[in-house]
Amino acid sequence: MHTYVLNDGNSIPAVGFGVFEVPADGTTYQAVRRALDAGYRHIDTAAAYNNEAEVGRAIRDSGIPREDIFVTSKLWIQDYGLKKAGLAIRLSLAKLGLDYLDLYLLHQPYFDVQGSWLALEKARDEGLVRSLGVSNFTARLWQEHIPRFATVPCLNQVEFHPFFQQRDLRPLLEAQGVLLAAWSPLGHGMRELLTHPLICDMAARYHREPAQIILRFELQEGCVVLPKSTNPAHMASNLALFDFGLNDRDMEALRSLDTNHGTRDPEEPGRAEYLLAKYHVRSLA
Ligand SMILES: NC(=O)c1ccc[n+]([C@@H]2O[C@H](COP(=O)([O-])OP(=O)(O)OC[C@H]3O[C@@H](n4cnc5c(N)ncnc54)[C@H](OP(=O)(O)O)[C@@H]3O)[C@@H](O)[C@H]2O)c1
């Protein structure tokens, strides 16, 4: 598996398996077991997905050594603030049944961002978390918050796919050696993306699936990709990205699909309150 080196010296597998909206009724367990069997070694979950316990059980039951699997989770906004965040990190670890997380992110750029980041730094210093990052920080929010952090995040997980290529944000991240991790790398399964004529034409020319063209584009742009699938055939093909490459002309053509708009705008008024009301992290069952 191809890896990137983070700005703190740790490594991260370039392809991760995302479990957003995968139900915790056995489906997450089965999906993560299948993903690990298919060769994934990077799992992306979050406290707000309420499926950490199944992720952890699948990891343990896989028999794969813990150090061979990169596990990310994220702090939900109901737990922001120095004290609450410290407890929330421990709750995530308890649900996962793990001693440490490879990567832990501030899931959203709202409320007490500074106090929460201090809690993440403390957890890293205590050995509970190896690397620290953020998520959904736009260029403006990055410039507002990051200069006040003692530790520069190693990664910003944001929406990224050919229709939204984060042109404002990427130079800021590159300047500080910060990786971009692409959420919804397949546009959340958006039909217009997966059936776009340009992408389908490339898929035919490279003898690949449209999804593989999209993910390969994102990798060549230097992103970590986090495709989600509960379909075993898709899981396998979303990982088979390292035995071909897109040429410069095709990369340029894919860059031209950018619309400069995502499906969700973190700066939209009321977004923080909407998210706080929508997702609630449950306590340990
Ligand atoms: N930090 C954040 O705020 C945030 C927000 C959203 C997502 N994320 C992360 O990013 C991950 C992925 O994002 P996402 O779940 O929105 O969507 P995604 O990976 O862009 O798309 C998932 C959809 O694409 C379909 N799909 C997957 N592989 C395919 C293939 N090879 N061919 C055709 N269709 C395919 C899936 O259906 P099948 O199951 O049928 O394959 C599913 O409907 C999440 O699980 C989560 O870990 C983070």
C-alpha cells in the first residue's frame, strides 16, 4: 500500500476505508472485516458516526496486528472544549477497544476550536493519539485558527472530488506540508460524476472503472482518498489504483471539471447549530 509521510514524521496509507453512515447493526463490522480482507489498512471513523465499537471489534477479530492498521477517529462538536474533549478521546478509545489512535481530528471548525486542539495536543503527549489533524477547515477558517495552534495539523480532511478541487485551500496546506484527505472522493456516489462522459471515456481508454479514474486523479493530486463502499467488488476496485497512471493531458482535463463548489459549505450561517442538532454521540453502551 502506498503511503504518505505526514509533517510529524508518521506515515499514513494513501487509501483509507470510510464508514460514514454505515449502520452499527452489524453492517459496519462486516464492512470493515471485508475491507481488511480486501487489503485496506486504513479505517476512517468518527465519534459522530456512532459505529466505533463495530470498527474496533472488526479490527480485533481480523487477527491483523494493531500496528499494521491506521485508525482515524474524530472529535464531535458536542464535546468541544479542553475538559470535555479529553474525556471524549478516552470514550472513543474505549468504544474502539484500542490503546491509541493513529490520527485524531477536530471534526468541524466551530465553537471552542482552540481549547479542543489543546486537548488533542495533550492526548498526543500522553500517547493516546499519534498524529493530529482537522476537518472541514476552509481557507478562511484555516487562516483564522491555525496561526494560534502550537502544533500545525498534519492533515485537513475536506470534501474533494473532480467537481470540487479546493483551489483556495490547497496552496495554504502545501505551504505548511499539510496533507489533504479527500472526503466524498466519489462525490458521495453522485451519478453525474460517476457517469461523466470525460471520465467514462478515460475509463474505457485505461480499461478501468470510472471510480478508479476519479480516485487515481485524486492520488496524483497528492490527496489521501477515503472511498466508502459496502459492495465487495467496489471495495476491491477502489484499492486497485497503483498499477496504472493518468497522463498529463488527462490530469489537465480532469482539473477542468472543477466547479469551485462543494455539496456542503462549512461557512454557511447556521451550519454549526444544524450539525450539533443532527448528530449526537452516544455514550458507551
Ligand atoms: N470529515 C467529514 O466531515 C466527512 C464527511 C463526509 C465523509 N467523510 C469520510 O469520507 C468517506 C467517504 O465519503 P462518502 O461516504 O460521502 O462517499 P464516497 O466514498 O464519495 O461515495 C460513496 C458512494 O459511492 C458508491 N461507490 C463506492 N465505490 C464505487 C465504485 N467503485 N463504483 C461506483 N460507485 C461506488 C458507494 O456505493 P456502494 O456501497 O454501492 O459501493 C456509495 O454510494 C466517509 O465514509 C467518511 O469516512 C468525512
